[in-house]
Amino acid sequence: MKVLLYTIEMVKGVERLMPWRTLVEVAKYAPEDMEIAICSAQAPEDVPEDVREYEGVKIYSINYGTKALRQFIADGGWDAVYYPITYRQGLKSMSELASVKARKIAYIPGGMCPLSGSLKLVQMGETKRALPYLLDTIIPHSLIAKKLQKVGFKGIVCQAPLTAENAQHSGWKQVVCALPGNSPANCDSFDRSYYERFGLQGQKFLLFSGAPAPTRGAILAMKAFDKIAGQLTDIKMVMLMRRDVSSDFKAFNKAASEIKHKNRFVISYDNLTHDQLFYFFRSAWAVMLPFLIIPSEIPLTYLEVMELGTPIISFENGGTTDYLNSGLKIAKRRTVASLAKAIVEICSNEAERNHLSTNAKEIMSNHPTWNSTSKKWLNVL
């Protein structure tokens, strides 16, 4: 059987990031008698070659649109295609997909977006960035379900229990919940050299790790810690800023120049290895992941941090935080003040911190591997 995992904008360099990482892992763990590949639609200038390989998985590049996909499937004789959807697509006609002559299964990379996240982005002046998520929230989710099943889609793959429950209520007849897998960390290989460079041995610290995108809340995390730094004199804030393909640090750097307690921050822009990064994950008092919106369910950083027993400070965010809730310290509102309050509470209460740590380990002890995730995706066929 020939199976195609369709996506958009999987340009070179993003293969390890969500949502594309899931597709790579699904393909890697597919049965040997199945021919499986990824097909990415993107602008011609972003296509370095028609096909490339990443970790043994073929990734084809084609133009945007149903016509290009239909032709690619016909030319390659693909038997089935997994197709990514958003709730806002319910406003569009999906009739062209009826002409795609393959078994069609939908999957939803992004999950459910809370209205408060979109509104916070608007408040920050990020209206254009917020609009897609706002539409995903207010458009009835049954619209896309009806339209896709009408043109022959057989089911949908969701990546968190809450999202799967929503899909069932929206009218999907076949719903599969396949949590993103986790690759167990090898603690023996952790590298403490970068950690020691900053003299953090024996130092209590909070950690932010990620890109500067407004959706990830890096500036909110910085301002929240700065607000309470005078109150919590025994703790530092470490910010390991990841340089993604399209990272823009202008707003972040401006905010960093305005903080009052600069001596309490360690901000790095270096690219760390996984073993260096995981040493920080394990050593932190807590990790701050204050996503305003989670574009791709479930961010792997949540799973990697919680496996090591480190609590996470977060906002409520749909299927991700619903699934991981007992290992999270949730800031009730998407504000600097609310985030600062959560920081003070977890830094001042070791018993709460340890309780969340125990819960995090328990969740991850039962979390599926990528092999299991791949089987769930492909069993829909």
C-alpha cells in the first residue's frame, strides 16, 4: 500500500519541529511492507528540490492547491492520503477534494484554540497573527466535518483527547486519538558544559526555552519574572532562545533592553544540542511555557520536560493542557500579573513543586512511544 502524508510549508530545517515532526515519526515507524512518504505544498522559491530525505523518510515538494495534489497522487499511484485541516476551512468549499482518487483521512495539527489566546494577541497588536486562531474558535466545528465527509473522507486523526472528543461531537463518524509520541531521554548522555558556563551549579532558576514568536509568550515570561525578581531574591531566570527558520528577535530584544533586574537574567541565543538542553530541563526549578496559542498539538517540549519530572508553568491551552493538567502550574489569566503570581507560588512552595513533579513523571510513564503513535495513525486505513 502506498500512503502519502500531506502537509504545507515543510521547508528544509523545520523537520524536527511540530507539526512536521509527527509526520516524520509516523513514516519512520510504518510497517516495512508499506510505502509511505511526506508531500509538502509550498511556494516554488522554497522548493530546493523535488524530493529530499530526512532520517530515511522521503519528502516531496509540490505547488499549493488541490490540482497539484490530485496530479501528484495520480502520477504516483498513491492509495491513501492524510490531509491536514483547520476549523476555519469550514467556511470554504471543499468540493475539489472529491476528485482526489485515493482513500482520504483528515488530521488536525492544531487542536482547539481558546478565545482568550487570540484576544491577547490582538491586544498585543498581533491582529493578523491572531485572526486564523480566532476563526478556528468561533466557526462551528461541524462545518468542516460535514464538508469533508461529503467528499469522501473516512475519518480524522486528533492529537489530544479533548480534540478527539470535540471531533466526535462535531459529527465525525470515525475518530482516532493519537497523542504525539515521546522518545525517552538518555540521562547518561546529558551535557552540563553549557550549564556550567553560566555558573548555575547550585543555583535555583526558572527556564524559558523556545523561539521568540508572540504565540509562545517569551516576552510575557520575561516581564513576569522581572516583576517579582525583587521579591524572589534566590532565583534566576534563564532564557534559551531558539533560532527557528523564520525567527524575528526585534520585539524580544526591545523588551529585554527594558527589564529592570538585568543581573537576574541569563539570556542565550546559541544553538544548543539536545543533550545540553535536556540538562537545563532537568536542573530547572520549573520551566515556563506560557503559550498564548498552541499552533501544533502537543508541543514536544512539554513532554520532554515532564518526563524529567520538572513542572511547567503554563496558560490553559486546549487539548495540550487538558491532557497534561496534573503536572502543570496554570496561570489563570493571560497577563503578566497572573503569570507572576504563578511564579511566586511555585517558587515559594516546594511541596507543590514536588507534587507537580511526581504527577509529571506519572503522566509520562504511561505516555505512548512514537511507534505506538504511528500504529494508531495507520490503523485508520
